[in-house]
Amino acid sequence: MDETTAYRAGFRTQDEEVQNVQLDVEGVFPDWLRGDLVGNGPGQFEAGETQLRHWFDPFAMLRRFRIEDGTVTYANRFVQSEDYEYATSEGGVRTPFPGTPPDRAVWTRLGQVLGGTFPDNPVIGVQRFGDEFAAVTESPTALLFDPDTLETTGRKDLTAGLDSDLTLAHVHYDHDAEMFYNLGVSYGRETVYTLYRRPAAGGSPTPLTKLRFDEAPYIHSFGLTEQYAVVTVNAFGLDTSTLLRGAFTRESFLDAFQPLDTPTRFVVLDRETGAHETTVTAPPAFVYHHANAFERDGEIVVDLVAFADDRAVTGLTLSNLRSADPDLPVGDLCRYRLSLSSGEATRELLYEGPVEFPVVNYRRVRGRPHRYVYLAATDGGSSLPTALVKVDVDTDTVRQWREQGTYPGEPLFVAPPDATGEDDGVLLSIVLEPDADRSTLVCLDATTLDELGRADLPHRLPYGFHGQFYGPASPRRSMA
């Protein structure tokens, strides 16, 4: 395979589904590491003869690694969403995808736009509600699945009890209070984001406050400190007239995405009452993912990956990602310091990108000062990450794991039950190996980034998005 474009294998359909295959292990997965790594991401990049256009469009495929006593058992399965079933039976796109319009009659498309129809293809991540496991995306609907078989078992309305059209895929979990925090979103004459909390075991949400905007800013995730929710309002969003016109012109979310001529706004809210503390502005930037946020000396510190412009969204077309010379957006790991008294923000570069998928020891440091951030980093000329890095934000030192010709995914941190230090644990990453036409689960020492063990899959997985590790030491959530 041409090493210069081997990353294209990460954007190619995998039709094969397997159940409970025990993988050969090279090296060691620690004896204390027990539980399920459940990941989510693209599986199929076509709907019949229609080529899907954007990286967020492909149909969701779950992948599960059950780790116990040093053994690894693997399964993968497509999520049986209505979008996937329509594509399978009718050979087309059912609802308006981020980059691909539906293959439907114009009056059907118009009804979808006026009725606020959203895709139910849950390709972004996974959540757990008590004993229920669900695949999620930015949608009103989560698709429930059996963690043993990965079979789709039902649907869950995430907007029940909320005056919202949809909810974000990235939620926060307070392990002490056993409570989820998230944002609901409504589009109309104004855009409304609703901060709410929900018991981790399930149950009804409690709306805390509403943020109203004349424009339609896009928010992908937010920060949560011990006292505040920090809602990062991007300086980029949607031209709603383009979305309405799209029923006739077949323009999509991708076509409607644009700069909003606003600064980046950090809206600081009391996480218990929803009361507005302050809004801090900064020069325009685009943010998908936060590493962590915490309070210190009259300010809030927010570490996140920041992009310069709207190419963070518009640059993720599949045609660009598959090209021999992709023009990719560059995200840097940055630290924002938000003054609670002056309303001013300062920005510091912690690690120059391209980087994404920032991860911390979530259970230990969420909402509190942290020292280490783990990321997937990309060198020039590739559409996919080529290394995993560990950034010590106190000393500005960096460790790196890299293997020639491979593309590691999100580095998921898992701590042992008796962990003593912030970086005491392992990183789990699903690594694409195009030359071998397979993927591999790699286990790294989170302190040194030395490889401890690996387990080769029976096939290649398309490059995934987000996952969670569920086990005795991390029964709920292991990253934001």
C-alpha cells in the first residue's frame, strides 16, 4: 500500500460483523484491567449508490473489547437505526445528514425541514443510563444496545422532559453526585441551549437555565468545574435560511456552516442553580472538545483543542480526507484563563497541533487541577493521527508513542482500583494498520507511554470517534 495515502483505509466501509472472537494477545494486558471498552464510529460510507459526503455522515458501527484476566474478546456490529435500515432497504439517505441531503421527494424534504427531523444514526459515542447502554450522536434519539451481543434493542428519547429539539453527544458525569450534565438544543426564530442534569441511573431531566441567541452558534461540548458549567459558544454556526432553502436546493448543514461575526463566548453558569455568573469573550475560535476545566484564584482555567476557523467542520469532507494532499484544519491544545471579575480571557498555547481527542484521568481530575493531557497527534500529509502524545502542562514536557505506518485512535485512560498518581493507569487505543489490512487494540503504560500489550483484530475497522471503558474501577464514564 502507498504509505503516503495509507490513511484512506480509515475512510472505507467494513461490512464484516463478528461476535465474541478471542484475540491473540502479544505482551500483557494488566490483570487489574477488567471490563468492556465500547467504541463507536463510522462503519459504512455509502447509502446504496449514494456516496456520503462528510465524515459525520457514515452509518454507526459499535466495536466492543471485553478484557478479563489478560484476555481480549472482540465483537462489532452496525447500529440498526432507521437511517441504516432505510439505506439497506431503499438504497438512499432517509434524513438530512450533516453533509449529505436525503434522497427523498421535495415535499418529503420540506416536511422534514419544517418538522425539525434529525438523523437517528448514532455515530459519535456511547452513554450509559443505569443498566442501559446507548449509542448517541447530536440527536433527540439514542439507540439502546445489548453490551454482550451489540444488538440494537430499542430507542430512547433524550429530549423527553426538555423543551429541546436534540441533545449533545458529549455529557459530563459527576461521580460523587451520580448525576449527568448536558445541553439540549432548539432551533427556531432564536437558538436556545438548555443546561440540564439527569440522574445517572436514568429518570427525568431537570432543566437549569436557557441560553438564547439571535444567531445559531454551534456547540459540541462544554466544561464542568466543581461549581460551574462553562459553555463554550463557538464563533461559528449555521445560516438557518440556508437550511430552510435546502429542502429545495439540497443544501445541507455543511453548506449552512459559516462564521457568525461574533467572538468566542465562555458562558459561566452555576451548575446547581443555572444562575449566570459571567460571560467572558475571546477572539474567534472553533472548539469540538474540552480536556478539563477548573477554578483557581478567582479564575476558571479551561484546557481545550482550538481551531482557527470553520474549516474544522467544512474541511472534514470525505473527498478532502481521502485526497493525496488533504487540506486539514489544525487544532492546538490551548489553555484559556477566564477572569470571573474582569470578564477578560487570556490564551496560552500548551501544545502545537494538529491534535484532537483530548483525554485526562477523568474520574480523578474532572473539575479539578490536572497535570496531564493525552491526545492523538497528526504529522504533515496525513488525514489521520499518527501518534499519541502525553503533555505535562506543568513542565511543558511531552512523551510520545508512534509506530510507523499506523494511525492510533482516541487514547482512552483507565486507572487501576488502587491508583495513587494522576497518570497511574493505562491508555487503550484502537490503531489502524493499513499494510496489514487490520486494526489492533493497543495498551500503553499511561506514565511512560511504553507499550504493554496488543491484540490484533480479524479485520480492519474504519477510524472511529469516541468510546468508554466500563468496569469495576470505571463503572460510569471515563472521559468527557
